[in-house]
Amino acid sequence: MTKKMWKQHDLKKHYDIVIIGGGAHGLATAYYLSKMGVRDVAVLEAKYIGYGGSGRNTAILRSNYRTEEGIRFYDQSIQLYENLSQELDFNLMFSQQGHFTLGHTEASVSGLTTRAENNKALGVDSYMLDPIEIKKMLPEIDISDHPRYPVLAALYHPPGGIIRHDAVVWGYARGAEQGGVEIHNLTTVGEIRTEKNKIKGVQTNRGFVSCNKLISVVAGWSSDVCAMAGIELPFVTHPLQALVTESYKPWLHHVVVSSNLHIYLSQTDRGELVCGGGIDGYPHYGMRSTLAFLETYAAHVLELFPVLHNVKVQRQWAGLCDMTPDYSPIISPIDEIEGFYVNGGWGTYGFKASPASGYNSAQMLAQGKVPANIAPFSYNRFRENRLVGEKAAASVSN
Ligand SMILES: Cc1cc2nc3c(=O)[nH]c(=O)nc-3n(C[C@H](O)[C@H](O)[C@H](O)COP(=O)(O)OP(=O)(O)OC[C@H]3O[C@@H](n4cnc5c(N)ncnc54)[C@H](O)[C@@H]3O)c2cc1C
């Protein structure tokens, strides 16, 4: 008989810690809590684990951000990813194939150069390449002056790459379950109850569950869940679309992102091209793909790779992204409600952060202290005007 990776449990009336959201961040938090010896933890997921962005993303991992806070945090994540297959005893298919961010204007090349220098200063491997060097590594790219936006330079980041996103979700879920965490699919939180500014518990479609600590880890649904606790944080939800082509012989051996054409692509081990662009311009909660996205993507990618003019698209999809004003996350206790924590604001770029987000969130919950690596991501930064500005490094680069 096939062994199940996680069990179905009866929902208890009380847990020490309740995690809302069964995406990679919620499951990673649960996994690291169990590793720290914290028992009595439940993950409540409205649909099925990986239903949200964690099962819809294009799986690009990198740490070449712009700010010191961002670089240190995402670098911690890449380091955790490097040993994760072994640690979880599950093949996550992590391929550190290198990550290009192309610049097509003087302004973007100047921004990429700043990032390269900031990365180097903090020990992260990133450097600039000129068009001839780019062409050597990406033979099919058009570096002539014919495209609307000729390639001027690129930021190259060797540790960046791709991973199998479902495997990360399943691996963390199995690890958490083995450590005693209960994972409850089809369990929707509809209400958050507090008493005297202290968390009491959550009302779900399966009954009321009380808890000592509650963390919202619901990415695109963060505004809704925070509103249940009467908290308003600066999240704005936008859909992000992606597509995948049929399989082709291996020809693209690195992740390629264009900062000015707002597109990116990589090739999976199965040969498919996984492709994406920027967020839909207006906020909403729909998860539909559009012809406009496909047309824009095709027009822009052909400027870089005319060789793709005959490829066949297999599927398109969309997911929700919780954007913050500075394109950095919020991972923080909420001062107004004792025992309530928020982990969100992962935008279009949060999958890569799952290990560091889960590891630090688990420490925050278990020890009641905010670890130094996530202290800059408190929601109070918006009140105190100390933003962690990652817009140029985060948006389309994923
Ligand atoms: C098309 C696309 C491409 C992307 N590409 C990349 C990329 O290449 N690299 C990268 O790093 N990031 C990428 N991202 C972003 C990344 O997917 C997300 O930032 C990340 O997956 C968020 O993970 P999460 O665990 O926080 O949330 P999610 O995976 O979204 O999980 C949240 C869960 O909460 C559940 N939930 C919501 N409300 C409730 C409730 N009331 N009760 C119970 N459960 C609830 C949902 O059902 C969902 O399963 C991409 C996103 C999209 C959409």
C-alpha cells in the first residue's frame, strides 16, 4: 500500500500555535517549529496545500537584491535551499544554473551595477557582463542593435536558478507532519477572535479552534485575513500570470530576465519553457489568464530570442500577489493584538524566501523575539518611514 505523506486529523479544540495558510511559507514555518521541538501546531488551509502562489509560481530562486537587509535575508534562504533536498530527504530538483538580468537602458544598467556592487560587498556572487560575454553564454540571444531595446549589459548571478515548487511544498509538509504538526486541508478561517487585545482563536468551517499564538501566512489573501482581526496593513493584491510551452531539446541553460521588456524565461528539466512577466496593472482577486498577457509576452520575448517564433504554448495560469509599497515583506508580531503575527507581502518574488521566512518566523513564534534577519521587515517601518526599497530588484525579476 502507498504510504501517505501526511495524515488526516480530527480538528482539536485547542493548539498552542495555529498557522493560517498551507503554502510554502506556512508549511516551512510549521516544519522549523517542529525542528525546534515545538509541539501542538496546526496548519489550517482553506483548499489544499500549494493551492496559492506556492503551486503557481515560476520557481526562480536568487539573492541578488539591492538593499543590505534584502540581500542578507534572501541569501540566508538560498543557503537553506542548498541543503534542503538532503535535509527533507526529498528531491527538490534545485538547479543553480545562473540568473541573468538584462539591462537595455542606461538607467537600468546603472541600477544593475549598483546591485552587483552591493551583492559583492556582502559576499553574494554577482557581476556585470557585456553583450559579447552574454552572447557566449546565451548563443540564441539577439544582441544586435535591431531590437527596440538592444541589450546593453547584464547582471549575472551564478547561485540563482530554479527548483520544483510542488516538491518544496510537499517536502516541507511531510517534514512538518513527521515532526508532529497537524495539516488540515479544506479548513477555512472565517473569523479571528480576540479578547482584551489578546488572540483567542479562529472560527473555521469545521468549528472554533482556540490557540495561544496565531500567524497569518496567506500571501494574496493577507488583507482579508488581517481585516478579520481589525488590522489594516499596506498590502495590495494583484494577479500575476505565467505560461509554459511544449517541451524542446535543452537549449537555454540559465534563467533570463529582462528588466526593461518585463519578461523572463527558463527551461525545465523536461524541456518546457516557463515564462512570465509583470503583474496585472489593476488590483483584483481573479485568477484568470488573458490573451493580452500572451500577446505582450510573445512580442517582447521575440525581441530577445527570435528563435522562439514557432514555439507552442501549452498552458497559461495566474496567481495572487500581495504587494507592499516598498516591495519587501512584512514578517512581524502585531503590537495591537498579543499573540497575533503576520507573514506576508511576498509579491511576485516570495517563493525563494520560503526557507528563510519559515525559519525566522518559527524562531519568532517559539522564542517570542524577532530574529535580526527579519527585524527590518516589521510593519512599523511604514509608520517610521524606514522602507526597505527593493522595487527595482524585486518586481519582474521574480
Ligand atoms: C505566476 C507567478 C509566478 C511567480 N514566480 C515566482 C518566482 O519565480 N520566484 C519567486 O520567488 N516567487 C514567485 N512568485 C511569488 C510566490 O509564488 C509567492 O510569493 C509565494 O508562493 C507565497 O507563498 P505563501 O506560502 O506565502 O502563500 P500561498 O502559497 O499563496 O499560500 C497561501 C495559502 O493560504 C490559503 N488561505 C487563504 N485564505 C485562507 C483562509 N481564510 N483560511 C485558510 N487558508 C487560507 C490559500 O488557500 C493558500 O493556499 C510567483 C507568483 C505567481 C502567481
